[in-house]
Amino acid sequence: MLSIGEMSRRSGVKVPTIRYYEQMGLIDAPERSAGNQRRYTRKELDRLTFIRHARDLGLSLEAIRELVRLSEHPDMPCAEAHVIATAHLAAIRERIARLKRLEKELTRIEAACHADHVGDCNIIQVLADHALCESEH
């Protein structure tokens, strides 16, 4: 049996976050010792590691909740897991595309500024007037 501190050390998840995941129902409430300390099993550690990895990949808590539910039924088809992963991948690709547009626009704005004073600064002028942007971002 593992204490909450040991769960935290082994998983890399902070103690308050572990408690939060318990409250959210992502991990089962652990047994309590005679001293009322939380005592976790290897199963809860594995679940916490699963959740941490999913969070590291940017999945929402709702998506993780669904993936946890699916993981509890190993004989089910994995089509639902594919749907979740595909939707998340599409969202990531859209964010990457948006970030690339932002990078291009900021590079253009910064490169076009040759002023010595803020009053003549292209960066300040473009930020003050969105119409001066080259593209929608």
C-alpha cells in the first residue's frame, strides 16, 4: 500500500492534484489506514500514471474520464478511443496552424520596425490597429 506522498513521488503528480482527481472520480477513493491516512494500491498508481501521461499529451479531463472508462473494459472495441484521439489531434493541428500564423505575423511586424522611438514603432502601431495586420490570425 502506498501513501499519497509515495503516489506523488512515483507518478510525478502533486498531492493536491491527486486529491482533485479523487474528487473528480478519475481515481477511486483509497482505503484509509487506522490513522485515517490514504492508502493506495498499485492499481491506483497505474491509473494515476495513465492520467498524468494523458494530461501531458494535452487531453482534457473529460476525454481522460472517457478513456479511463474505456480502459476498464478491455474486451470492448477501441473505436471510441480512436474518436477521442482523432478529435484531440485535429484540435492540436488547428492550434499549430494558428501558432504558425501568429509567428508569421509577429515576425513580419518585428522585421518591419526600424524606429528608434516608441512613437514611430511599427510594433506598437500594428498592435493598435488590427487592420495593419497582413492576415487574420
